[in-house]
Amino acid sequence: MRYLFLIFLIISCSYEKYESSDQPPVAGECANGVSTYIINGEDVQFECNDYDLIGYVSLEQMDAESGNDCWGWTDPVTGKEYALMGLDNGTGIIDISDPFNPNYLGKIPTSTLSSTWRDIKVYKDHAFVVSEAAGHGMQIFDLSKVRDVIETQEFQSDFVYEGYGHSHNIAINTQTGVAYTAGTGTSRSPRGIHAVDITNPLSPNLLIEYPEFGYTHDAQVVIYNGPDQDHVGKELYFGSNEDRVVIVDISDKTTPVLIGSFFYDHQYTHQAWLTEDHSFLLMGDELDEIDNSGALINKTRTIIIDLQNLDEPIRHFDYISDTDAIDHNGYVKGSKFYLASYTSGMRVIDILNIGQKSISEVGYFDTYPLDTHDHGLVNSNMRWGDPGGHDGDKGQNSPFFNGAWSVYPYFQSKNIIISDINSGLFIVRKSGE
């Protein structure tokens, strides 16, 4: 009986939920508006407000030239947290369960060619990776395979879905188990809504390809539970479609129905995210801060869309930041909007009073130190990012497409990851938490 108890104890401990370290940040603590962190033996200073840098993985460590998207995964067995970072040559996997000592485990190499653009989402403990690389398809990787990995290695996709060649982005409705790949085809010849059943992650099945509503650059798909009672319970597709936002009822995969469209003084409708009550949509236009020459002329703008009536979405107000930067990907968690804002890094905006048209920045961490205090670039000899054209020409090589590409604020630990095009992966946490 004693030996049986010992065996039970050993097995129980091996699957005990992992609790991250309570070690307070030291090297990257935000003090007097600056976080100082040692990188390659040198002190590097990052502008900050109420967010500390607690961990960092460089592009060099990940054997990559540039970074792009990021997402997160929490192992349901061990409770460990992992960062998934898009790279020019693949997808990096980093164990950040000890955020002060992140462990780069390796990468899933790109299916075909290197590319500036890569996007990752997670469903049922599998990573789904798409890219603008020609012939790339959608890589699917079983993340449970990294559970016992300690040393760096190369991972191989478990399956590659080849229902298209390239894709700019991917959205997954985890409530229905459907992946929506955005940016298949081209603006002139879009393949539109491309919905894939991934309830069995390694046996994806195409449900519909529907080009009638145009090219989608990015999307969010939810079971709607907002104020418009006519549409509660429906699966709705909010597509950022270059010059508009489209709201599509995708409940019946054989017949998508356009509910409403939102038009504005567009430049390039890039990405949008719902508030948790589905009452508002926070939308970013990727080109409205620059002119045709690529020069920065406007402050960072987020357009707030009122969704009280989905058939007629209206402009609620524009939030104009104090930063001189282009906004990229933004995500809502609770009453905060976490925005990756290129050369101004991650900006944290309190949206509690969004209904009263009163939102404000409450913190930030600027991952791009090569600029002035107003976030205008000083050194322009850097790689540039994602202006939306996918052919290397959109934005005319403007240097303002550098810095923070994306942010993932959904870890239970409250650690936040930021993917930076030029530097790598940053792990930050609100000061004092």
C-alpha cells in the first residue's frame, strides 16, 4: 500500500498545474518612464509607463531576420504558458512559464518560402499557421508535443491544409470549431470568406469559399451576444475589408448573408476587435497616419463603431492618441484595449467609458527604442513591416512600419507578449502585479 501511495504521488506531481514565478522584476522595471534591460551585453532603454519588461527573446536566438504576429497557448495539463511568434522563416515556440527566463524551444519552419507575413491562432491545443508565402497553405501543429521539450529543436507540421496557396490571416471561432482564413486570393480576385471545419484539427474540411463580399484583410468571428436582439445567437463575421467593415451572418455556411457595412474616410481598413459586450468595434486603419509619400502626418487614430443596430453600424467617435505612430493589431480584454502601435510599441487604453466617448491611455511599453520621445523615427535603416500590400511595395518602404506588430494579453498570469518586427519577443507585465 505504501508503494502504491508513492506511485500515485509521483504521477500527481508530474501533472500538477504550473504556477509562474513570483519573482519581482528587476532588470526591466519601469522607473521614471524608462525600462533598462541588458541585450547582447549592453543596456538598452525602453520608454514605458506602468509596464515592466520581465523577459525577452531576440530574433538572433530564434535564428530569424524579422518578426511578425504572435499568439499564446496555455497547456491544459501542466498550466504552462507558451508564446507562439511568427518569424520570416517559420513560427517560434517559447516556453514563458518562467517569464524571467523564457526558453526558446524551436520553430516550425515555413512550408515553402520566407515571408514578412505570418499569422497564428490556437484551437484544441493545436496551432494553425498561415502565411503570404507562395504555396504555404495552413500548417497545423499539435502543441502537446512541446510539453516535455527542454532543448531547442526543429518541429514539423502534423498536417498542411492546401485548400489555398497563401493567406494573410486566420480567425478561429473556438465556440464552433471553424477557422476563417482571410486574405486568400488578391484584392482584385478575392476568394473571400474561406471557412474550414477544424473540429478535428488534423482533418480540416472546407465548408465554403464565398468571394461576393470582397477581400478580407483580417476578421473576428463570434457567436453574437450584443444589444441588437435581431441577431443574438448568430455566428457573425466582422471583416476588415480594405475600404469598409462588413458584418456577415455566417450561421448557415451554405448561404452567408450580409447584415451591414461600415464606410468611412478610408485609407486601408486593417483590423478591428469587439468589446466584450459586442456593443462596439474598435477599428484601425493602417494608412491614415501617413501620406502618399510615406511621411507621418497624423496622430494614431482608432475608429469606434457603434453596433446598437448591426444593419446600420455608425461612427461613434474617433480616439486620437498622443503618439505619432501607425496602429496595427489591437485586442480587447475586459475594460482594456491593448494596441500594437508599430514605432510606439504596445499602448494600453482604458475603454470602460467607451459608451460615453471617453477612453484614455493608461500605460504603455515601447519596444522600439530607436526613436525620439514623440515616437518619430531617428534611424531609418531598419526592416519595415505590414502595410497591407503583401508584395513589399505598399507604404513605399516608409520607416514607420517598424516596431510592435502584435500583442497577446490573454494569459491567466497577466503576462503580456509583444512581437516586434525588428527585435523579437517581449514579455511585459503591469507594474506591481
